[in-house]
Amino acid sequence: MTLLPPIPRRFFIGGSAALVAAPALAPLAARAAEGKSLTIGVQDNLTGLDPADLNDNLSLSACRTMFQGLYGFDKDMKLIPALAESYTANDAATEFTFKLQSNVVFHDGTPFNAAAVKFSLERLANPENKLKRASLLSMLDHVDALDDHTVKIVLKTPFGAFVPTVAHPALMIVSPAAVAKYGRDFNRNPVGTGPFKFVSWSADTLKVERNDKFWRAGYPKLNAVTFRSVPENGARLAMLQTGEAQFIYPLPPELIRVVERNQNISVINNPSIYARYVAMNVTKKPFGDPRVRQALNYGIDKAAFAKIVWSGYEDPLDSPLPPNLAFYQKQGSYPYDLARAKKLLADAGVGEGFTTEMWANNNSINQRGLQFMQQQFGNLGIKLTVTPLEAALLQQKIFTVPSAEESQLQTYLGAWSASTGDADWGLRPLFWSKGAPPRLFNVGYYKNDEVDAAIEGGLGTADASKRGGFYAQAQKLIWEDAPWIFLGVDRNLAGQAKTLAGVYQMPDSQLLIEEGSFSA
């Protein structure tokens, strides 16, 4: 066995422009001193509370308050231990042995131990359970509980990025007793080991409260956390400025200059690994023709998209992977060239235009993005119907469809961040032909045998140089095939009360709240 280098001893828990006047300091300070409870304003509704069965970062962020994994990431997405103290791996990267924390209990009072780890990981990997994140553990063979505090994970094939995969929030450990009690309703009755315990979840509000038996001494410092869904940008910002919320994300980009004038609010503006795109369903005419997909990449003004939709707070996407993700390789650009786009459409036999539809979440930024796309498609003679949908309905329309033939999706405005920090999870869920809904998030049903081989090659080796070669090939082929309109890389934009500390947004846009506290 090979002993891995020590990891720093830190911990981890567990995609309308209204002008609002800046209020005085009093409301923020009063709220902060009121009971040390945190309210977070977010733009979409949560879709569930079972981390193994979620595809959206917002819901996983909420789950991080209640669950933990064996390993996780700090605010910079550096790997850190959580429910595991350490791990060793064999030289072939097919066996990983984790030493677990002791004296940890689930919120329902049952003990956290190796049996719970075995249950959680094998539950996720079992295809019969039909959990949305099962593909994260497609390489899993079995898990052995060696004793209460030691677990060995055996893989079918070598995988050098396994520990970052373990740190993905979908692999956070769930209470076996709670899953047995609630069955599929565990999604609405979450039980983990995290710093906060579930209280209630309604259509637009999640409430969690302090876990007094949390194993990390001195934490959490907050008594409670509430997530409030407020899709409209101006209303969400108003919550922050009046003190109704102490943290909001995303911060409306068009209102950042207004917020910067408020001396009681801090603006967070950091790079992310959040790729924004339009996926095209290649099984629907005319998107099966790569010339049409390339035409749309040339025919959409990405610089204008960044300026109009994101007020300039959007970086270029010049590869299927964002630049801060492992194994990223720059591919070039599709410069805005309307004449070239029209010629490609003509060559593909649709020079007179066609009619199509675009889906997206119904928050303010996406609605502005849909309007932008409608105008840009119109410049190419394409009539685009835009359909903003509430998050849960959108998930239902995408993931309850058993096959491409039954899918009604034509184009989709969305975003993706790889919460393992690795290229595998930046490519496999989105471009692997075996990753179509309901299994993963290849919503355009894209299929290229060479891309599949490259993705599977990267998954099947622990050699970093070989993995890099596979992922370079995949990126090149995908860029040329253009199953996406490659729009940009989001900035992480958030606003928080200056009295709040210890709440962080990671590069994948998810939140770390465990160390949150107020200074007043």
C-alpha cells in the first residue's frame, strides 16, 4: 500500500434589473445580533434533499449543511479530510482504504461507522436504485467494512481521481436507518452527520437548525440557516439590502455598481468552473448536422452575451472545459461571423431558417439569456420560442423521459460545474453517449464513438499523463462537433452583509456554511 501525503487539517461540510436604494446600517446589524441565524437568498427552487439523487448545485449546496463526505474541498477546492481522517491507496489505484473519524453520530442518533459508508456508496452505485449521480461510482466493485472505523473501497478499474470523486457532494454519507425508515421519501426527510439538522422544506424555503451533537468542537456557530428561493433579481437584492437575507447568490450582475455603494454589503467576484452553454438535441432536425451547430456558434455574439446578460461578468469559454478545471486544453474560438454562420446554414439546407424552442430555468438571468438568444437566432432567420420553467418542472421534463425519441427538448440554456475538480466530471455527464437522461446530463443526446473512447480511457487509468492525453482528444473532438453553443464561464457573484464571516462560495458555485458566524 502507498501512504498518501498528509492533507492540511481542515474540514468540509458534506448552474429583472430593479434599482434598489441602499438602506442604513441598522437593519443589517439588528438582524445579525437578533439570533445568529443566517438567511440565504437564491435564484431557483431546490429540487430535492437526497444528495445522491440531485443534478443541481443549489440543492447540493443546501445538502452540504446537513451531510458530509469522507473527503471534501475547502473554499479554493483543495482536497481536505472530513468524515475520514486519512486514506491509503494501492499502486494500481484500484483499492482505497479510509480511516474514519470516531464518535460521530447521525442526526437520528445512529452511529456513523464503516457500515454506513458501505451502505451509502453501494446504494449510490446500485443501478436498481436509479439515483441520478450513480455514474460517479460506475467504477465501484464493492466496499468492505474492515472494522467500525476502517473501510476499503475496491474498484473494477484503476482510477487516479477517485478521492476527488469521493469529495463530490453526491457521495456524502446518509443515515442507513433513515433511508430504511423513509424509503424514497428520504428525499424530503434528510438525515446526515452535518453541522445542521433538517427542520422543514416548502416550495421556496428550506430551514435547518444547529446540530448540538456535531463532532467538530465549537461548530456550528450559527443557530439556524434558511434558504429562500427568490428568482427575481431585484427582489433578491432587496432582501440583502433590508437585512431580510445576509447572503445572496448570484448577485445580479447588472446591479453590482449599486451594491458597491452600500457600505454595509461586501461584493464577492471570483472566477468559477461554471461553464454556460446552449445544448442542442442532435436527434432533432436540423441539429443532427454539425454544420448547423457550428453555424450557431459563429452566429451568436458571445461578447454581447457577456455584456448584455452578465453586464460583463462572464469569461470566455474556449473549450468544453472551463480553464480552472484539471486537464483543460484551450481549443480556440468561434468568432462572431454572421456571414459564415449563414453560409453554413445554407450548406446544411436550412438557409431559409427554421423554428425551434429553448428551455431554461425561470430565474432573471436565464430569462434575459433566453431573450438574447431569441434575438440572435432571429438574426439568422431562425424563429426561436423561449420557455422558462421552474426548476423542479424543468428537471421533470428532462429526467423522466426514458429515451431520445420521447424527449421534447430541442435546445437548452444551462450551465455545469464539475464538483470533483476533475475533467472526468466536466465531460462524462455531458458528452458521453451513455450519459443521456435519466442517467446523466447529456440532454442533447450527443454521440461520438471517438469521444466515448477518450472519456472511457480517461476514466480507466490512474496515469495522469495518459488521462491528460485522453481528455485533450475528447476536448478537440467535442469542440469541432459543437454539440453546444459555447457561451462563457460564469463569475461567482455574491453579496453578503459585512457582519457575516466564514461563508464561502467555491469555484463550482456551491457554498460552505459550516464556519459561518456574525460579528454583531
